[in-house]
Amino acid sequence: MYIVLTAMLALNVSSDVLNGFRQVEAGLSRSTGNSTVQNRALYNELSDFNRKNPEKTGEWYAKATEVTNRTQELYEYIDNLKLRIVQQADGRRGDVFDIKHQDDLEAASRIMLSPSKGEGKRLRQSLTDYTQVVSSMIPDTAQRKMITDYLLPRVPESGVKNHKNWEESMFENMPVAAAITILSKIQSDIRYAEGEVLHTLLKSVDVGDVRVNQLDAFVIPSSKTIIRGGKYSADIVLAAIDTTQVPVIYIGGTKLPEEQRGKYEFVCGKTGVFDFSGYLEVPHGDGTLTRHDFTSSYTVVEPTATVSATMMNVLYAGIDNPISISVPGVPMQSVSATMSNGTLTRSGDRWIARPSKVGQDVTITVTAMLEGRSQVVNTTQFRVRQLPDPMPYIAYKDEQGNERRYKGGKPFPKSLLLAAPGIQAAIDDDLLNVTYRVLQFETVFFDSMGNAMPEVSNGASFSERQKTALRRLSRGKRFYISRVKAVGPDGIERDLSPIEVIIN
């Protein structure tokens, strides 16, 4: 019954958070799809120039082909990782576009962090290699740094010592919905980087009227996914613009102040996927103006945190319960948490929860510093239970020297019984591993007439009278260990179930 109750209490990520991830995934898919279409158009344009004048465009076309092939290869590899994570959660028929177990906290870790076949390290190396190739094709130092900062996998900076690598920071204890969104964000980033390289290569082609005839407006955001309360920031520029002429920018019919130098930013107050559009007016020497339209989109998500009990799915009163708390994209030093009905203390990157009262739920409230201010990002409730009764056992070592526990009900070698100093008690059900201190116990032997002969222990050890009785037992005989009293870390004294010992 204990195991059944524990399974029923398994931690669930809230449906609001999962809906948020679905919205983000939809926005990323749309953004990535638009980038793919735009990049294909740029590549086709370079291909056309190469057919017309291969001597002048061959170098740039070769680089464009390389970056396009590398991008597609990495994009398909990440698609495969997404499918494997979903199949790990939902089975072989799992569908990335129809995830059944979005709140599964183990599937992503098994695929990305498995010691033997974890793909996280390979993905990190692939992104590092891709970043090196892409950045080498961009001559402008500032643009190259921006692309490198955008793509290169780095562990979030933290003031506390953190032994996690990038893949552990991204995928450890991460719900399937969040892991898929993270991978989709990476795919969106590499499509964005591919587009930047293709634009650069196109501008580098030394064909007389290419730069003049291909004037386009572009929106370059710092990020297209923003946590509610965060700031959206984007640079709106015109490719190949004459630096002596400053374009006039209109967004939604409103002129952008010239002192902002093309930077468009505002505070995002609600979640969802949003589009905006505008145009640039570029003055020419003859006094005429040309207009260049642009559109873009951004996604605002609710701030969230992952809170999970690492040792069990329920908190137990009287003992230290390890808790994992993380906020994706926020360093640990900027995360804090409090708990009702007990104490919650930080231990490195982990937290220790110690509930006070049995039967009264615990509420853990997580806050994070976002844009210079503290904001509540998650509240999670756990039920508080009293520790279950332990099982008494006789400790012994097998032929390989491994410690074993005899809990009765089957034949036990007399030699091992005589070598045991007494009995012990513990909870060892794979979810808990809690040791209890045995205070006393009785043994009940039977004489040839069937009369019971109880003997009292010396604390947790066999008394001399009990040892004498044990030596007299022959093969096939049995006795009982009963009236076991033990106390655990919660300080509660318990009467434990008896065990039957059969002499082999």
C-alpha cells in the first residue's frame, strides 16, 4: 500500500506551465519555418549569381553550400533527439507534435545524460564545432561575437561552485515539454546564424548592382523568447545602407526616436506569441525616399521553475528530504526559495527540506531575480507523511563479501546466524534508505513438548541465554523474533513486525 500511495503522489508539472511550453514551441516552429524559407531564398540567389559568374562568386557560393549543409545536418540531428526523447516518454509510437507525457521528468535525462549513450555531450560538441565554422565566415568582429555568444553552449554563470556541465544544466530533471522547447530554441538559433552568414556572403559578392538592388530591412532581436517581466530588445537595420544616411523607422505607424539609433525595446507584460511590423524610409541624394517594409515576431513565456524531490515523491517528517530547485536560464545565485510547515536550507546546488507536522501540506515558493527585481516563478505543494515502519533483519555477508539482509521466512544457515551479533532495522524499499536503532527484542523458542520459551535480548544484541538457545537448534527447527522495539531519526519509538527464522 505504501508503494501504491507513493506512485499516486508522483510530482506533476502544472498544466499552465505545459501550456506555456506548447505556446513557445508553436512560436519557435513558426519563427524557424520563416527563417528556413528566407535562408533558402538567399541561398538560391547566391546559386543564381554563381551560375552567371562562377569566377567571381565561386568562393562565396562554396561557403554558402558548406554552411547550408552543416546547418541542415545539425538541424536533423536535433530533430532526431526530440523524437527519441518523446519516444522514451510515450513509447515507440511517440509523436513530437502530440506528446502524451509532457511532464515526464526522466525521459530527457535518459537520452541526453545517460553515462553510456548520453547525447548531451555530442550535441554540445556539435554546437561548438558549428559555431567555429559559422563565425569564421563573418569578418565583422562585433557581428562575429554576437553570433558566438548566441550559439556557443555555456553553463549559466553562478556565484556558487557548480560542477554541472552544459548538458546537465539544460536537461537534468527537465520535463519533456521543456526539453523539446529547448531543442527547438537551438534549432531556431542555428537557422538564425545560417541566415546571418548567408546575408554576409551575399553582400560580399562583388557584382555591381547586388547590394544596391537587394536593400532589405531586418529585425535582429537579442532573443525571440522572453520571460514575462523581462525586456524585449531588437536592432532594426537596413542591409547595405549608406552610413552617411540615417533611415527613419516607423513601427505600427509610430516613428521610432532617432536617439535610439534603431533599437526597439519595451517591457513585456503578458504571455503569448506577438507579431509587429513597420517600415524604413531611406533618403537619397535627389531628395526622394524609398520605403522598405519589415515584419517580426516574439514569444513571451511565463517564468517557471522545476521543483522535484530527488529521493522520493513525498516529503517525510523528521528527516532531511533532498530537493532539486532550478529556474531555466537563471543562475543558481539568483534563485531563492522558502517553505511552509518546516525548514528549507540550501546545500550547494541542492536544497534540504525538513517538514514539521505530519498531515499538513508543505508549500515551496521559488523566487528569482529577473531584470533586477525579485519575482515569484513557482509554487509547489508536497504532502507530508510519517515515516513507515522499518523491517527487522539479521545482517550477514555472502560468499563475495557483500552485505545481505535476512528478513525471515526461508531457511538460514546456522553458521551465519551464530556469527550475527544481533538484529537491526531499516527502511530499504528503493525509495527510502533510513536506518533505525533497535532498542530490544525477544526470541521465542519451543521445547520438545511445544512449549514456548521466550528470551529477552541485550539491547540490539543477542543475550547469552539467546545465544545458548541458538546453538541447540538443529536443522529444520525454527524460532521467532518478536516484540522488536526501534527508534528512527524522527524520534518515534515503534513496535515492529516479528520475523520467523528457519534453521538450515
